[in-house]
Amino acid sequence: MLPNTLVTNEVKNAAGVELEFSRIQSVGRTTEFKYLLENPGFPLRLKISHQEAGSGTSRRRRSVVRFDQTSIGGLDNTKTITHSCYIVADIPVGNVSTYGIAKDVLAYLLSFCASLGASTTILYDGTGNGAVSLVNGDL
């Protein structure tokens, strides 16, 4: 289980600076954290949820880790906008004996988004190959 506060480098911004979050609610298999220094009118939230469907060897779990940040619009500053980014894991939990493959595909995704080719440095600034594709709409 995650701690109620995320304050030791669990979350960093694009510059690699730590952001601190505190759990504000947990209902069923969903929990939500708020950024400790957020402006109430411009929330920055981390949401984690799990949902299972099916039964027996057909049972699957869909898990989501999601960040939503609200800000003032860049062109129309009379409106707020929300940016969202999330990872979805769809795991056939009813027909696996370990989470080895799930961990592998997650590693593929994270490394593709946070690195460049042979680099061993984690890129938080959105310049990794996959991150550039996501942010800029590149293929």
C-alpha cells in the first residue's frame, strides 16, 4: 500500500524537482492525492484506480495511474484547462502465475518514454523518444 504522503522523490516535475503529495481520499479500489502546495483553483492531482472484470482464467485487472493538472489557458486566459497523462495496465490476472511479463511491458513503456536510445539517464523533461511522441503527436 502507498504511504499517505509522497514526500521522498516519488514524484518529480520536468526539471527533476521533487513534488510532495498527500492522500485526500480513498474509496474502494481508488485513491487520490493532492499536491501539497497546490492552489485550490488549479489542482494537481494523482489518482490511482483498479477495476477487475471477468472470472476464472478470463479475469482481468485494469489499473490506472493518472495525473491531472489544471491551469489558465495559454490563448484564452479567461478559461481553465486540464492536462492529463496516465498509464493503463491491463493484466490477465486470472491466467498468470507471476507478474513478470507485466513488469517487463511496463519497463518497456517507461524506458521508451524516459530515455533516448543507449542513454542510461532518466529524462523527466519530456525529451525521451516516447515522451516526444506523446507530447508533440509525432509518429
